[in-house]
Amino acid sequence: QITLKESGPTLVKPTQTLTLTCTFSGFSLNTRGVGVAWIRQPPGKALEWLVHIYWDNDKRYSPSLKNRLTITKDTSKNQVVLTMTNMDPVDTATYYCAHSRGIVGDIMFDSWGQGTLVTVSS
Amino acid sequence: AIQMTQSPSSLSASVGDRVTLTCRASQDIRNGLGWYQQKPGKAPKLLIFAASSLQSGVPSRFSGSGSGTDFTLTISSLQPEDFATYYCLQVYNYPCTFGQGTKLEIK
């Protein structure tokens, strides 16, 4: 059974850096074809794909946020870490991590964490 | 980035109805499309991948079709637990992009 859980601060101030950790079980990020993505959802709005890291350490970023995002993995701890710099109130959202199978063209996000709401406010 | 447009934005229907939701891509994405269901306060759930493949454990009343730019999600007979918001997601190339969602409500 695959499980994922996001953790990190619930409140950050504008201009601060957000660090979120996705801790997972039931799979290995050393397995070919496996990845973890971060996806967010502002309150009442649609989902937005942010970034993806694959078993081979390939990383793909949203072009609109590329300069602010960093994703890393620690396979020994079964964790993926997202950092987002220069936070702004428009970044207020629920942040999800999700397990993926396949590569671009054939990706499926088949297991998701429960999400963590991050509010950006002074 | 590829734009995904879902229609309608909202839909009222009754238990037992057959409903069809539509997703259109701004360019050819072959069959690189998934459908996700989201209930309030919950994470999205994968229903369909590769445009028409049913995810394991998802009821057979859900089906997907289409390729290229036009895709549909059909629910053959609505059940009370199907009232939710549905999102399409293109995974043909990066950045992956979601549609804006279709909210399915009880009539």
C-alpha cells in the first residue's frame, strides 16, 4: 500500500522560503518509472502541477515557477523535499505530493497525500 | 504550455443519469490524458489514465474516450458518491496542465 504525507509550516510570511517534505512508504524512488510530483490548489481554485522528480533524479519544473522551486529526494529516508523561495500571498494553497508511474506521455498520479494548507500572510 | 479547457464548468444531474464531461486540449496530446475526481477537502483520485484506461478499483460506470485534442469522461449511471469536481490533466509533455474542473452537482 502506497502512502504519502506532506509536512511543513502552515503559515509563512511574504518573501520567506517555504520548505515542504513528502514522506512516503510502499514504494522506492529507486525503482525505474517511479516519480513524485508536487501539485497545489489555491482555495476554491483548480489544481496546478508544480514539479516532478523521477527515480533517475530527472527533474521537471513548471516554467512559471522554475526560478523559485527546488526539488530533491532522499531515498534512504523515503522523502522528497520541495523548497519555494520568495513566497507571496498568491502562493496560499493546499500543497499535495503524489506518486507517479510512467514517464511524460504516459504518467499517472495514482496515489496522493492528504495535502497541507500553506497560508502566506504577514 | 498546453491549455486544457473543460466544459461545462458545472453540471446539475440526478442519480441514475448518464453524464458526459468534456476536455479539450489546445494542441494534439495523443492519448496523454487523465481524469481525476476530487471531493471537498480531499485529495484528487485517479479515475482514468491514457485517455481510456480505467484505474484499478474504479467502478466500471466510469469510462474515458478520445485522442488528439478532444476527450470525454462518461459516467453511465450517476451514484450519490459521484457528485464531485472532475479534472482532466494532460501528461503529453511538460508542463503537465490541468483543466479548470467541472463541478458535478445534485439536481
